[in-house]
Amino acid sequence: MCDTNHSQNIKSKKDGSCNTEDHKKWNRRSFLQAMGLVGGGSMMLANTPLSVSRPSPLSLALSEVENDNILVIVRLQGGNDGFNTIIPVYDYDTYANARPLIKIPPSEFITLNEDFAMPKPMNKLERVWGDGQMKVVHGVGYDDSSLSHFRGSDIYANTNLVEDDRTGFMGRYFNEIYPDFFFNPPASPPSIQIGSIGNLIFRGPQNDFSFAVSSPQRLTQIIENETFYNLNGLANCTYDDKVRFLREATNTTFNYAEVISAAFERSSEYTGGTYLDDSLGRQFRIISRLIRGGLGTKVYLVTLGGFDTHNNQIQRHQTLLNSFSEGLSTFYDDLTAAGWDDKVLTMTTSEFGRRFKENGSLGTDHGTAAPTMFFGSPLNGNGFVGEHPDMSSLTRGGNVIETTDFRQVYATVMKEWLCIDEGTVGKVLLEGSPLESLDLGFNCSGTSSSGLPTDGESLTHIPTYSDNQTFITIISPQTTHIDVELFNAVGQKVATLSNDMLMERAELIINVKEAANTKLSTGPYIYRIKTNSGNFSKSIIIS
């Protein structure tokens, strides 16, 4: 429970006492890891590990969106080779000359139109294309693409091309407009990851609020017995603060596990076909049952790994594409039979594409741009979006130049499918001006925007940091009663910072540590401002 430098500071717990000075500074994420807990709340469902986000800013905001639209993100982990996925038939000679040993021959084509084809292992998607439920966005990427798996994955999650930002674009967005998710969790988990954990997309500015239980069997017992960890009798000290945090977070996941299991049991197995008994097939099978069981989750992230094809690419890549094709087509057959297909949009993502020219090991090295594929009846027809990269104009590293900014893809999905207002989307994606939507066949015209609470023009509140102190500056356009409360990371109220009248246009500056009138541990907090015109919240850090 403690590191070797400070173990002597912890008193015996036999007498119920504890040292209030022990471990003044402790990292909750490190603590969770030490206890066998890692990023992504997890349970076993249908013999597949399933990660549940504790209510993140993304989760809460998506749960408030006034439509039933669901987004499924399929992560092709490792860097998918777009040229052998969507074959550029229109300039086949250039393609074949760059890949003499790993090219897809015309005899192996599934023709999409006169310019592009798919390889035969993707044959199950031929009908999806023919039914008008597949579109491809060409050349998705960004300038000066990172060729690192880790950095590339982070950039696609956080959209920050300049700094190593440890937040995700969706988590960052919802942390701004609905940061009080700690103490106001939704009834069901609006975001779920299956097959991989720890992706930055759902991470807010201060913390990753998801974790994995190391023993799924123990979690199953708790679901069945409806028992939770006891929070009574914990003292006001660092040791018990750790225990309290751990139990609160774990109880939250237990609640979600119960809800997830109930949704799973409300639906039945798909009888119109058979999912492949592989990783992706099991993931699709689970989320189909959760969707059909009315779980209410807005975003799912599933993962198919193995796309880092530096050698022996042909067999490896085609096996992966076959798994993807089988899983995706069965998933939509399943949804269609249950009448859910018009509510579910699926898109692919990968940390980068592959180099245009093959290497000396019958494979391809890390590259730049790659196509993003979309699936579902909301697309209202098949087709291609954007311009295919020029295969005759390569960078010095032998890569094609992207033709579609990946942030434009995200912006389109957020604005036109999840129905989030344009100004907020631009801010979240770190763009000063709004990004133009791609024509993917769906839009939010006539659909109300998210209706999420925003500060608007009614109040200005800005946290600032100086000389190891945290300040909150508040300005109201009108005279109002103001109540400022401070909450810790598990949603417990720790202090009232202000309870007074604020005159019109007057500036109120609160020194958080002084106003709290109690000892505050180092770490993330949330303040909530209550006024006559509404409530406002934001995350802060106490150092």
C-alpha cells in the first residue's frame, strides 16, 4: 500500500487510527495500478473482457443528446495498409510497380466502381456496399504525420498536433461543458471500450476516470449478490482517503456492471447468422446484444489488432480484413433483424497508414494517410468522399500526402451524427474556426442540438494558478446570490468557498485553499457555482 521511503509513517490500523500526515502526495492512478487495477473499468461478459468508463465528460454529454444515435468506432490497431484495403484501380500500374510482390491482382478484386476495389477476403462487405451502407473517405491524415504507434494513436485521440496532450478530444469537450460527472453519474455507461483499454479519446484534462478490476470473477459475484464495498468508518486521513477513493470508484463500476448485465440478458443471441468465434466477432456480438437490450450507451470502441504488417503482409493482412468483413457484416445483419440498423453508425480508425512502396520483407513500413471507412444505413448510399492521394507525388520518406484532415472526419461525426453544435466542436478539436462537414449522407438538420448546459453569457468563471495557489475569478452580468462549493474526485463535497451576494459586474476572486477553511490534498477537484440563473462547474487542480 505504500512506497519504501514512507512506509514508516503509516500507523497501525488495529486501533482504528491513522497518520494524517502520511503520504501527503499520492498519485491515484499509481495507487490503482498497485492494487491490481488499470485503466478501463472491466468485467467479463460472454467470455470477453469489457471495459466500462466511469462517467466521463464524454459519457455524460452523449447521454444527454436528444436522439438515439449510436457510434461504433472500430480501431484497426497497428496501422492499417489502406492501399491493399481500398485498391486504386484507376492507376493500377503505379500501384503495382510500387508493390510488385504484395499487390492485389485483378483476379482478387471485388469491384466497388471503375476506380476502386476491395480484396476478396472482404467479400462479406460486397453486399454491404451494394445495399448502400458503406462509404470511404480518402486520404485521411495530418501534416508531418508521426510514424510512431504511441504518438500516432495519441494524436488521433487528442487531435493535438503540437504538444503531447494527455487528454482526448471528446473527454476534453465534455469536461468543459459538463464537468460535474463525478457526483452526477448517468443511469447507464454512455461509453464502453471492448478489447482494449486506456485510449485517450475518453480522458478528461485531469484524470482518467476509468479502471479495470483485476478479478472479473469477483465482479460477477458482486453483481449476483448485489453487494458493495462499505464506505462507513473511514477516517479523515490519506490512507483512508485512498481506500475511500478505491471503494467509491469500484462501487461505481459494480453499478454499471449490473446495468450492463441486465441489458445483455434482456436480449437474445442472434439466430439469423453466426459471428466468427474470434476477437472482433465476440466484440461485435456483445455490443449488438447491449444495443438491442436497450442499454443506452452512445459510443462503443472495439479493437482489432495486428495491422503492423512489416513482413509477410499478404496472408496476415488478408486474414485481418476477413475478420473485419465477417464481423461487420454479421453485426449489421443482426441490427437490421432487430430494427436497430438506422441508429448505428460505424467508422474505422487507425494510428496511421502504411508506406506506399513495399519493403524488403514482403511487407510495408509505417506510413501516413489511409482511408476511413463508414458503415450503416444512415449513410443513405455508397460512395467515396474526398480525393485519393497522388501516388506519383511522394514525400522524401516515400509516403503519400494526406488529402483529408482527420479532424474534419471527427467534426462531421460530432456535428452531423452526435448533433453537437459547431462552435463547441471547433473548440474541442483545437481549431480556431469551424471545420467544414464532409458529405457522408446524414445530418442533424431539423434535429435539436445536444441541449447540454453551457455557461453562455450569464456568468464568467475562470480558474487561474499562481505561487502554488489556485484562484477562481467570477464575474456576473447581473446582481445575484452566489454559492460556490468544492468537490473532490469521487464527488464528495469538501468545502463551501463562497455564499454571498455578487453585485452586477463585480469581480469575485476566491483563493481556494484559504476559502476552503480545511486541509486540501493535492490533486483534482471540481467547483460548482450555484446562482439565480443556473449552475456552472469546472475542474481545477490543487497543488
